Amino acid sequence: MPRAVCGPQDRVETVQGQTTLAERFSSNTKAFSCNLDLIGQFEGEGAGADVEAFDSCAYFSTAPNPKMKHPGVAVLEVSDSRRPKASTYLASPAMLNAHESLEIAPQRRLLVASTVAADGVATFDVYDIAECRQPVLKSSTRFPEGIVSHAGRFSADGLTFYGARWEAGRPLVFALDTSDPTRPRTIATWTPPPDKKDWMTHSAVIDRAGRRVYVALKRVDEDTRKSAVPNGLAIFDAVDVQARRGGAQFRLITTLFWDDTHGAEGLELVRIKDRDYLIFSDNLGALGNERLASACKSGRPAHGLARIIDVTDDAQPRVVAKLVPEVAEPTNCQKSLHDPTQYGSYGSFACSVDDEQDGKLLACGNFEAGVRVFDIREPERPREVAYYKPPARRTQDRPGSLFRFSAEPGQDYTADSVLVAPKFRENATEIWFTSADNGFQIVRFSDQFRASNRNLFKE
């Protein structure tokens, strides 16, 4: 992946994607940035693993920590990008531990989240966000059969929600009728047959036509364990489900697996030059969670990455590009072995596009590598154009931070982590995102970059 050409005032990385040990323990605690300037921030008490945006509002999850002053999902009023401020907090059952499950149906002005309660029963919350600053709870439904979404997506009309349950030994793909937000109900479910019992579903997206559901299958075991759990993509026919036909069922069309990276996470659909693509993010590479020096001998990317998959022919999906930064190159594996302090290392968490129907820019949350932005107008030759890595907060207390609430007091984190799909706003000139310790942030492309790349932005 070619390096971005940064501005003269930017604080740039030594190695693309990496924060070296020398940089981590330097007295300079400023952010690393390239063509992106921080213009607004709401730290709050830290952040969880999801952020969504609607109208002039942002919504982000926090850690399920009883020590928080304002637990649950923070609702921010962001009419002034330089001064985001809290308008309320959502503390219904699912919102208290929303994690990655926040999703919005903009057409119907609905916000949802789901979680599993202490008694093992799934809860699915639906809010009306017509007044985005003060969401109104429409329903909090318990599903004893385990209808819980780790990361899902609404159909284009907002009448159906598609999700996938991530739970060892209990894979599930499902569709909910949300036409009546006060009474969401199950339309269809799919569980793997016996010969696919090792599948672990994680996240799901639906295409705009309501024809195909794309599901991420996640393997978290290290490569050295030779796990039978596959990592990759499953594509389902959902025509009958979307049409509410009697006895409607999901039908598996095809799969695409790989073993160079794993920890499947985020999915994003985009159309570029009359072809359909899926952006697929993996958390982990050869170093995985245990970061074994022996893993560097595998020749695989050291850390997880995003890949661009052509799904125009959904029976024959094919990978056309991998977004491999220098830090993930196998030859640099040993150099980053001892850097990361958190799960995910420098891997890819999830990505968003500037325009789902005419994609030009892709923004990815890459854990400790921060927000990475790519020009994807040529999907087979993407190039990095910008990045922003929030500063480390070291030993500061952040009860809402996903990585701090269960850590020992005073734990020293030498880098912050971006584990969300960043959101493009203001005609793609701004990016809204959260990081675990720095909370909600807004970065804007520099004047110099916008002036030099006018064809990337809409007037």
C-alpha cells in the first residue's frame, strides 16, 4: 500500500500504520496525522465499539461499567462540528451494553441495539430518532430464542433488520420485521447444517435490492492451532425473506474463505463504476492475540487487514485488493511484535464509504493504527490518502473505555484504539469516529488536501 503524501505541518509515522516503541514512550503525546485535522471532540468517559450518525446527531456505545456516571449510549448534538455536546444518554437494557450493535434506518428514523442479558435472554431495543437529540424508546423486546445482533444492517426501506449472532457453538443469521417498531418480530432464521457446525457467524449486511445477505464468518483461534472454524464470507439469497413470503428461508449461495488473516469483523457494500464490491475487515494476522515470535515465520501479514471483494457475480466473489500497510507486511513482523497493548493490534476493525452508490473514499478503523483513509476509485489499486491516530492517554482513568473498564487501575496503554467504522459527514469533508480513550472525535480533511483533490469531494 503506497504511503499517503502528507502536509508539511503533519506529524507523520515512521512506519506506515505503526507506532514504534520509541514513539510510544516519547514525551510527545500528540496525535499522528496526515491530511486530517482534529476540529471537535467530546471525550466523555471513553467509548465502546460503535458509533452511528443521523441528521445533526451522533450516537456511541460505552463499556458496560457500573462505575460510569452516564452509562449506556451517549447521544451528541453536533450541529457545530467544533463543539459536539451531550444531549442525553440511553440506558435501556440493550443500550447499557450495545457494544457493536448500534444501527440506524435513516428512512424510518429508527435506532436499534441488542444485547444478551445476565439471564441469557436476548434484548432488542428500538428508538424513534425523528428528534435526533432526544430519542424515544418504542420497544424493548426480549427474544428467548436468542435473536441478538453483534453487527447487522437494515434493508434499504428500513422495514427489515438483518443480523447475525456471534456466540461460540450457536451461529445464527436472522431477519426481523421492524415495520411496527413497537413490536419487532422474527421473519426467518438460518443455522448451519451439521457439516458446517464449526461456522461462527459474526456480522451481516443486506444489499439495496434486498436480494443478498452477506455474512462474515469469524475465526478467532490462532493460526498455530489449526482450527476447523473457517474465516471469510458467506452469501445468502434473501429474496423470499425480504418479500415476506410464507415459509421464507435464507438460501446459501456460496462461500469465500481465506487463511492469511482472521478475526472477521466489519462488512460494507459499495458500488464503484457499475460494479458491486464488499469491503471485508479482519482483526488479526499472523501475530494474532498471543503475538508469538514464531508466527513471523509464516510469511503471512502480521496484522489483520481490509480486503476489497468484487461481488458483482455473487456466485463467484473474488478478492481484487488487500489493504496492506507497511506494519502488516511479513518482513516487518518482528518489528511490531512488542508494540500493541490491546486486542486487534494494528488490524482492521471496520470501514465505511463516502457514498454507497458511487464510492470514492473509504475510511477504516484500524485499532492502534487509528483511522485510515483510502482512495478506492480504482478498486484493484487502492491508495492511502490520509490517517489520524489519537494520542495515547497512558494511565488516565476512562471508565467508559472498552479496554479499561476490566483492566487493572493505572494500566499503561501506550496507544489509543479506533474500533469503529468511521462515518463520513459534510459531503465527505469530515469524518466522525470514536476511540476507546479519547471518546468522540471529528477530523476534517486539510484545506491543502481538499484543494489538491477536488475530484474526491462533491461540491
